[in-house]
Amino acid sequence: MTRTSDESGGTDVKAVLKFADGEEVEDDERFETEEEAEEYGLVMLSNCNTGAEVLHMSNPGDYPLDDDDADPDIVVVEV
């Protein structure tokens, strides 16, 4: 997990998943602390992995599981 700003204060933060191919996934959920945002990022990551598994089970030919893909970085950003 990395924080994109050195400033600390009363601003809200949110989690962004950054994949190696440049894709970014984020929700509109805002949190008061980095820890809350990081926990939510882990939930988002779990949901992405579960979704990939479900798609693979429904049609393995179209949705292969890529075990070589590394998990994305969870980045906490100020909003």
C-alpha cells in the first residue's frame, strides 16, 4: 500500500487498485483513515479474484485463470 500525498489532515481517502497493465479500479467509498481505506482495498481485491474465478467456472475457454498475474497494488489516495 502506498499513499500518494505527504499531506495529512482532515481530508478523506479512498483505495485504488492499480494493475500491472495500467488499469485502475476504484469505488466511490471514502474513509477517514488510511487503515480503513487499505482494508477496503483488500475487500476489493478479494472481490476481483472471486469474480475472475466465477467467470472461469462459467466458461473456462473464454475466461482462463491467469495464475501468473500478480495482485494489483492497493494505493490510498486523498479525495
